[in-house]
Amino acid sequence: MGEWKRDAREPSEQISGSRREFLHTCSLAAPLLLLGLRAAAVEAWAAPEAAYNAREHYYGMGVDVARCIGCGRCVEACKNENDVPREPYYFRTWVERYVVGPAGEAEVDSPNGGIAGFPPKPSEKGVLRTFFVPKLCNQCADPPCVQVCPVGATFATEDGVVLVDRDYCIGCRYCVQACPYGARFLDPRTHMADKCTFCYHRVVRGLVPACVEVCPTGARVFGDIRQRSSPLARFTRFNKIMTLKPHLNTKPKVFYAALDQEVR
Amino acid sequence: MEPLQEVLRQVTGYIYPNEVELHWGLLVVVYPYLTGLVAGAFILASLVRVFNVKEVQPTYRLALLTALAYLIVAPLPLLAHLGRPSRAFEIFLTPNFHSAMAMFGFVYAWYLMVVLLLEIWFDYRKDLVLWSKRETGVRHWLHRLLTLGAGDLSPRALRFDQSAGRFITIIGIPSAFLLHGYVGFIFGSVKANPWWSSVLMPIVFLFSAIVSGIALMLLLYLLSTLLRSKPVDMVCMDKLATFLFYDLVVDFSLEMLDFIHRLYEAEESIQILSLLVSSRLFLSLVILQALLGTVLPLLLLGSVSPALRNRGIVSLPDELRRLLYAGAAVLIQIGIFSTRWNVVIGGQLFSKSLRGLTVYKMQLLGLEGLFVSGFLLVLPLLVLLVLIIVLPPWPEAEQHPEAGAS
Amino acid sequence: MERARGSQLASGLLPNQQFDPHLMLQQLKSLLIAFAVLAGGLALGRHFLMPKTFGQRGHYRAAAVDAIEKQPVHYAGREACAACHPEIVDRHSKARHQTVACEVCHGPAAAHTEAPTENKLPAPRTRGYCPLCHGYDPSRPTGFPQIDPVAHNPLKPCITCHNPHQPEPPHVPEECSACHGEIARTKAVSRHALLAFTQCHNTPLQHKVTPRLVRPDKPRTREFCGGCHAQDARSPKEIPRIDLQTHGSRYLCWQCHYPHRPEGD
């Protein structure tokens, strides 16, 4: 994929394109190769969890705005995987639609977080540019939510994921106030703070977060920031990267490519 | 889920989906309002003790008890608003020293145990001993218990009471500043929220706290004196009104400074904040807080009290003057409560995406409802009543005929 | 802390007296006892209430991480499907939907992998599902295949023509707008509405089969546009003319004019 990216193809895309062509020509050899890989993968899935060492990892996510088609599959998968309340006020991830008019004024919406896609939006004023932006917890390296939690019920793990302790949170909601990204909510069933965990329970098993798993266009990329050969490392190497609200110095670990200035 | 649907319908512009639920409601408005009264009442008491302002001596003990009554109630709204109140003790168990809110526990405990209780104890100890000597029954035992067994009335012991009390008051002033300045810091340090994030926030909170505290003491002193059919000390009232006026000037100047500074810097949030002030907060900010709660009392106090001219710019008879003082004090209470509302609720009415405004749907019933908050506003007065019964703050209670020369 | 401050009070405020426990003021004794009882009670409470794993890895309960790690997985991951469905996975992995994981359409499959017959997975077959991705929406990236759900073979379920595992259409698209909906719609309301796509783009037939490997070309020179818009062009009179020599001569035409919607409409 990647051919239908906006504008000219970047060098990286060309590389991946030619790599695919190469694979295509080698398709005779592929079944053998694939079978071998598959066997290995199945073993990994079935194998008892090998001792996971959090210190060997440091996770981040890449989001390519130019690839998001606003299908909302990530929102749906997130709610399924993490038992997020289905009401339209609680989201660990959601998708926003931006429509920038001719005078540069942006209109944003996210009906039910985009979980059922986006109804057509008639724009009387005309459209200068328009795009979708997936949002989630930025898993900040300097998380303001962790700073303000009075009891240590939210914290950053050694592998760089900000989690909430469900047996310890007192529900004061200071973390909700402190998050600049609106990524936190109070679970109405437990009266405790909740947020994206990067699907931590999946990650420690060697799986990718559910939203990354189901993103049909590869707009979301997950991986190890420090590892040189992770999909994320490739993503941050070949794209110009921007984070959300960088002036707040929260040091987000969700990296956006092709981010528009209107996105806040 | 019905209330949230209602909110969703009234949203203008875009807010993050998780922002539909407004997290800090009326209870969190009540909390800084109550703590402000604590700090204000204590500062007034310290005027007598540390700065030797003899005129307001009649309010000294009443102010201490008022501070205590409000301090006892102050954490209750916080407790009630928690999602899991039964886990509140964790703040003392594993406090996060980076968290402004965790430090609340310590500032509060310090202020309650070391400052307020100790000061009251040292101040009342002699009376407690003498009362328990002449009383019988429950009051005897209660007062005897409160002496903690320290019945020594030797001149050396009494001298120590005096100097210890003074020493504690001296510690108490920065502590009172800390108590309420820190409440401002809880909001002022939230960099995610441009309405809150301001270095001036703790100072503005502090001075508005002193304003509200002095105004409350003026009301309570007037009420208690009239209810006991005693003559109102107009020298004391005039002094209170004068202090109130000065402090109101400082408070208003600080608020204006904050306002002008924001307007002049015009950061990216200015558009949404202007919209917020001119629409959702117009009534509570412009009308209630600024006009009724600040400008009108300033005019009243400025013209009637001896703050600007010895007998007041408009010279009025005592009865009318104290009525106007009381009116100004009531207006100030409304204004300061609106101030707290505008900070706490106002800071959540706009989206952190800076693209939309939401609404606050107040509930009537339930822990977060209007009735509970109303109860918590009245509760300190009930506690104060109990304290007054146990520890009468009136001058005649300090007369001990049997003690004679001592 | 209280103790230290108390004795400092005693010695500091009454400097002439040597500190001697027997001479200690009654008040201080009482207060010390009261504070000691209080502090003792707090220390005791803390001892019993302190969570065991708190502080092992940071200012939090290490046990919380273990609890989160144990949460059940619902999306099994695409690797899990191949064990039982090798043909479909194999076909799918070479087709255009190769980046679309099985669970995008079939839903979370972890329960299915454990008990395949008890937990059957759904397969969306209605027309409503595919437009989630392929319904026309201007906010989608251009070039992403999109159809107009109302006009595109009305009422026919998508799967009658498209195999979702190998969604290449049964016959090549007849119209450019099948894939380039955004451009087609823009051009349709512009002054260039009547121009065919192929007027400006030479499109090899193979582009319709392998769109990414064989691409249409684009005009490269000012003279191409001049074919209609130059002073001496042999074209209908009502077409606006410019002098190619003087009109923005340092630019190529499409650096200012968007050919799919030239200004002035």
C-alpha cells in the first residue's frame, strides 16, 4: 500500500514499492517461506509467555495522517479489546475529521469517536483540505497525569507505557484535568480513571495493540523506539515527525507524520 | 446517560469526546471557597496577635473558632467528590510528592494539628482549667479532658502559653498563606488548561481568601453580637471594613492584572477564552464576580468606611453604616463564591482542543448535587455553633471571679 | 518532628532555663504525649495498610502491572488464522487486502481460536459494511479506491462481484472516477468538466489492471496547456487566452492553476 498517499511518493515509498515488486516476482518461492514463518508464528502464539523483561523495551506509536481513511475500525477494536464502555463519551482512542475551509478555518467533528465511520458532511463554504486524525493517549515520556496523581495510582512502566492501577485509583480525576489531550475518562462502572494502555496485555505477549492490528491501511505503526529494526524506527526515520502540543513539553511517544497545523 | 446526551446536544464547536463529562462539579467549587474562609479568618486573627491591631480584638477568638470549623469541613467536599472515597486514606499512605493534590494532606494536617489546634489550645488553656474547676457534669469533664492534663496555672506556665501562642501565630501566617496558596497552585499548575495555568493563581486565590474571610468575620461578629444583645463595637467594625476595602483593592488589581496580561499576550487560547467569558461565564464572571461582588462593595466600603477619609466620604450613623458593611460583606461572599465557580467550572467549559464550549449540568440530588453542596456550606456554621458552646469566645467568658488576682 | 520543635520551643523561648525533663512544662508534656499517641497510631495504620508491592519498581504497586498483563486478549492477531485457514490466508496475503487483517472484518477471534466450533465468527455480507472504508468521502486520501454507495450497482451485495479476500474487481473499471473519485467530483463542477481524463493523461490499459505498477502520464510543458489557452491556439473562441511569453513565464501552469478545478468558477 502507500501508493495512494497524497502528493508525490517519498523515497521510502519507492523503496517499499520496489521491495513489493521484488517479492511479487519471487512469489513462486513465497509459499515455502510463508509456511515456515507461519509455523514459527503459531508456535509463538501458543507458547507459554516467555519471561517478559520490560527493561528491554521502550514503546511508541507512529500515526500516518495521510493514510487514515476514517473507517473507525481502530475505535471499534479498542472498545472490544479493552472492554471500554460503549457510550459515546468514553474513548481510549478516537478519530477526528478536519475540514479546512477556503479561509483557513477548520471544522472538526468526531461523531461517536468515529466508531461507525463518518456521515457525509456537506460544506457550503467549500473545502481547502480535509483529512482524518486518529487520537489516543500519547504515552508521554513526561506525563502530566502521572505527575499529579496524588497516590501513585497512575504511573509509567519501565517500557514507557502509562497505566492506571484499578485497585488503587481513588477517582479524584486530577489526571483527567492534567491531560492536555483529553485522552482520559472516568469509567462510569468503576468510578476510576481509564485510558489507553497501548494494549499492554497484548504487547507483553508479543502482539501489537488492537488498533494497530486492525488498521486496514497501516496508518498506525507500533514498535520499539530504541530498536533500530522496528516498524516504528523505520517510520520515524523516513517521515518528518510531529507530536501533539509540543509546547507543553510532555514529550509524547505517539509520533505523527503529515500532521496539519490545525490539529490540536 | 441522559444528562450526558443533553450536554452533547448543547456543545458548540468541537470538544474531545471524553470531555462531554465534566469532572469537577459543584463540590470542587465549594472546597476552595471553604478553605479560603479558613485562611481569611486565620489571617484576621493573626492581625490581633502578631500585628497588634487592638481594634479587632473582639473578633480574635471567634475568628480562630471559625477557622477551625471551616477547616474541619473543608476536606468533606473533596472526599464526597472522589470516585472511590473509601480509598482516600491512600493520600497519606503513599503520597506522590510530585502531586499538588497529595501535598494537600500534609498542608492540611500541618495547619490543623500544628497551627490551629495548638494556637486555640494555648489560648484557651487557662480558661479551660478555670472553667473545669467551677463546672460540673459533662462540661467539667469535657473541659478537663481538653486541658490534656496540663492544669499548671503558675505565672511561668501562663507566660509560656502566651509566647507559644504568639510563636505559633507567626508560623501560622505563612501556613495560612500556604494552605490557600496551594489550593490556587492545584489549579494554576495545570499546564494543560490555559484558563487555570497562571503564576498569579495562588496569589489571586490568597487575596480573595483573605477578602472572603474578613467579610465572613464581619458578618459573624455583627450577627453574634446582635443575637447576644450586646453593643456592637463600631471601632472594630470600621477597622474590619477598612481592611476589607484595602484587601479588596489588592484582590481586584491582581485579577485585572491577570485579565489584562492574558488579553495582551493573546496566546492561542485567547479566542476560545474570550468566547467563554462573553457567553457561558458572562453572568457569573462579569455580573456576579466583577460588578456585584467586587466593584459595588468597593464603592460601598470606599465611600462609607474610614478607609479613604477619617469619617468616611459619606458620613453615616452607626446603624446604617453597619448595615451597609453587612450588605457589602454578603455581596463579597457571593462574589468570591462566583470566583471559585468561574475558576473551577469555567476551566472545564471549554475544550482543550480550544475549538468548542460545553455546558455544566448541575444535579440536585446525589453526592455531587446541589443539596449536598448546600449542606456543606451550612455545616461549618453548625460546627462553629458546637465549638462556641464548648469554647465560648466571648469576653465575659474570660472573667473568672473565683480566680481573682490571677 | 514534633518532639524536636517542642523542645526547641522550650529552650528557645525560655533561654535562661537549662533543659531538664523534670522542669519541663506541663503543657509540653501533655502535647508530647498527645502527638506521640497520634504519630504511633498513624505509623501502625500505615504499617498494616501499605500495599506489599508498592515502590518496588517506582512510585506504584508493581502488582498492578501484573494484573494488567493478565487481561484477556480478544484480538488473536492475523498470525493465528493461518494455522487452520491456510488457503484463505495465502490468497489474502497476496491480494490488495493484504494489509487488512482478518479481524477487521471478522471481529475479535481469540475465543474462536480456542473453541472454533462453539465460537463462530461473523462475516459481514451486507452492502453497509464495505463503504466504511470504500464509500466516497472527500476527507479520505486521494487515490484510495472509493465508490458512491448509492450509484455503484445499487442493491447488489458487494460480495457478488468482489471477493473480500481477493477484492480485485471482476472486470477492470470503466471510469477513472472508480478510483479517483475526489478528482472526478472536483473536475465535474469545474470549467474543465467536459474534458475527458484522457485529454491530459495518456493512460495505458495496463494501469487499470496493475494501477501501481503502470501509471498514466501527466503534461510536462507550458505548451501543453497552451494548446488550448495560447493566443494562437486553434480552439473555441470562448476559451480564455494568455500570452505564453509574458504570462507568469517563470512558472509551469499547474504551479498556480489546479487543472482539475481552474480558478474563476
